[in-house]
Amino acid sequence: MVLKNGVTIMSTAEKIVFLDQNGRDAFSHGRYEDALYYLGMAADRARLAGTPLQEADIRNTIGLVFRDLGNPAQAEIHFKLALSLIEKKAGDDAPLYSVVTANLRDLRQAAGM
């Protein structure tokens, strides 16, 4: 983070982390629309920055938000996208892959999918 003429200038990586943290904070306080706003922006920027594992982690969190909103179809979309990103970049033995797989399995069991 650079301060220039009293204005804070963040790098792309810092912006992604900032948006992700704000989204997770909103999610933890039950502010789901705010969470989806911040996390959606973070995921888009991670995609554009070419950081698929970071995007996958954010997509997993978006899936959790949709799960808690009672929207299993949208949650499943984001969990599957996260898994695809992880598989392409790190393979299915990456720790995050196990986390997302468990979230998808739990979602399907709870929703009777």
C-alpha cells in the first residue's frame, strides 16, 4: 500500500485481500448481500489477476454464503467452479480441494441432492 498525496493506492493483490476480508467479515455478521458484493468483486479481480487458487478460495466462501441463504443451486455452482480451478492449478491433492469437496458433499446431503 502506497500513500500518494494523501491517497492510499493499493496493489491488485492488496485490493483482492481487502475485498475478500470485507466479504468474509460481512458473511460472519450475517450481512449476506454485502458479503456477495465484496466476494464477487474479489473473485473477479482474482480471475483477472490470474490467481486461480485465490479465486477458488473466494468462490468456496461465496458457495458458503449461498448455502446459508438457502440457495443450494447457486452454492453448488460456486463449489464446482472452485474445484475446477483447484484441479487445473494444483490437482486434487491440494488441501483446499478437500475443504471444498467436503462443503459440496455436505451441501448435497443437506439438500437431498
